[in-house]
Amino acid sequence: MAELVRVAVAGDVTEAEEIQEILRSAGIEAELADGEDDSVTVSVPESSVEEAQDAIEAMTEPDEIVGEP
């Protein structure tokens, strides 16, 4: 199996599943795993990292992106 690379950290399972669905709709398999402090990580095969990042950015509303304070 390909090496998995974390592409996102979600605040909860619901958010992680939304990201996973975005990736699936782009044809990318993603795995969820427990992160630190109740977060959930989203990982994809190393060969799909750039495509996954593009899919997440394209499907994320600009007001949902958290910028620097």
C-alpha cells in the first residue's frame, strides 16, 4: 500500500467526513485517523497529495479558511 500523507486536520469527525467526501468526489481515497486534542486527520496516498490539496481548496468556502490573526 502507498505511503499516506496528512493533507488536513479537522476539528471533529463531521468536518473530517466532509473533507473525505470532497476527496472521494474528486476520485481520491482518503483515510481518517484520530489526531491530537480530539482532532481528526485526513490522509491520502502520497501520489495524490497535490490533487487532494487542490480539491480541498476548490471546495472550501473562502470564509471557512482560517488565516493568520
